[in-house]
Amino acid sequence: MSIQVKEVSKFYGKQKALDSLSFEISDAEVVGFLGPNGAGKSTMMKIITGFLPQSSGDVFVNGLNVMEHSLEIRKQIGYLPEHNPLYLDLYVKEYLEYVAGIYKLGKKKKQRVNEMIELTGLGLEQKKKIGALSKGYRQRVGLAQALIHDPKVLILDEPTTGLDPNQLIEVRQLIQDIGKEKTVMLSTHIMQEVEAICERVLIINKGRLVADQASNNIHSIKESHMLDLQFTSAVPQAFFQSITGITHVEALANHRYQVSAKTDVREQIFQMAVSNNLVLIEMKSQERSLETLFQELTRQ
Ligand code: ADP
Ligand code: MG
């Protein structure tokens, strides 16, 4: 188990930012950490990386208690903080050498810096000042510094926020490549990003966990079909039971029914209605978007 978070709460003064949060992340998993602004994502990430103490609860990274081993933990974790603080006056290569120095990479330093420049596609920019780089390239520098000591665990706080569409695709691809070998936890408020990069998604709201599932599972929820039907007379339960794919039926007033299904069952419903002499006078379909699902999950 790479990361274990056990009933962690965090107060800023009287304000509760995390409310008894618990989850685990296995080795080499790529997990999306999703939630609206103010949900507590950055707070949780700062606690996991040892930059902020929790008020209560325990966090373990690679089996070590973060509070007790914060220096050792920092060697095992690569962290890209939310606003990616970089020294804008330093040159890219100079900055990465400086970071490599902090991690005491010794003889491996030069080689490691060059490898990171290669990996993050900074070859042409390495002699530029960080302040002269576009946001996308600054994010690459942030990723390079997070990876330089070859950590097993990467914590990336909104790594793609503020990127233009092309940069977004490139940085996502980079994270996906990195994620093949490492445990990655990345925060975002974009659902599509989780679908594109992550195997699993943790959704938090107001400091509490509201969902923990495989991201392709989220996809199937998204693709579940919702139909509003109206007949001229009551429809027996058996009618809906005979149609495969229907997962839930709610009977409403005036012979209206709300049907949830795993597949598109409109044609079957129509055919069945005809062969059972039931008059279907209305059929409306609504597909739940990821955003709707997200809202449902994070609504109080
Ligand atoms: P997210 O990253 O999901 O947007 P944060 O972890 O930044 O959420 O914030 C969670 C809550 O804690 C918010 O209500 C925020 O205002 C509050 N908060 C964050 N940092 C501080 C701080 N240093 N002092 C006081 N309140 C804070
Ligand atoms: Mg944040």
C-alpha cells in the first residue's frame, strides 16, 4: 500500500477543512482526486507530503508515518504544489540542478537533470529563464523537479489548471507515461481529466469522501440512460421486468414512469408497449453527464 489515510481531520482555526477522511492508494495506481473548490484537496495533499500537519488521524506513505518521518517521506514523494512555485529568475537547467542538489543526488546529478529534461520535453527550453516560459512549459519544469529524485509516489495538485488545449493534451500524456511506473495521485476539478488519465477516482466535498470508484465505472454511470415515459393507463411491474437492461423504475402520478437502464431500451419499450396494447404517449430520454453526476455526488 503506497498511501494510507486514516480518519484524517484538519482544522484551520475553527474551520474544518477535512472531516475524518480515509482512503488507501495501492502501488502504481493512478488516482484522480476530484472535488469542487474548497473541498480540501490541496490540504489533503499537503498533509500527505508532510508540508502541513493534520489535526487528527494518521497518514502513512510506503508504511511510514508521515508525522514521524517527514524527511524520509519527502525523499519518497514527488510533489507538484498547487501554484507550482518556481524561481522565475533561474534558468531551467540551473533550477533543476539546484533541486537535484537539495536531494543530494551527488554524482548522478548531471545525468538525472538531463534525463528529466529529456522526459519532460524541455530540451529546447533548458537554457531559458523559467520566467520566460509559457504556462505549459512551466508545468513541465514543475513535473521535472517532482520527478528528479525518482520518487515512487507522485502527488500532483491541479497539474493541468491554466493550460491551453494543446498543452493540456501534452501534459496529460506525460502524466500517463509517468503513471505506468509510479503511484500517482492528482487533483483536478475536471471530470474528463480523470477519465482520460486515472484508473480510479476519489471524490471529496467539504472535506468528506463522497465517492471512491474505478473511473470506467463512473463512465458507465454516466452512460446509464434515464427515460421519462407516460402511458394512458397503469403499466404492470412485469412489463418493465421483461425488458433486459432496465435497472430501476419509479412510478409517478398520471401513469408516468421514470426508468433507468444500462443500455438504450427505447425500441424495446416501444415494441413491448405495442404488443401489450399499452398506449405510450410520451418518451423522453436524458443522459446524465459527468458534471451532473459530480453535482449529485457533491450536493449536500
Ligand atoms: P481545494 O484544494 O479542494 O480547493 P483547500 O484544501 O485549498 O481546497 O481548502 C479547503 C478549505 O480550507 C477551504 O475552505 C479553504 O478556504 C480553507 N483553507 C485552506 N488553506 C487555508 C489556510 N491556510 N488558512 C485558513 N483556511 C484555509
Ligand atoms: Mg486546491
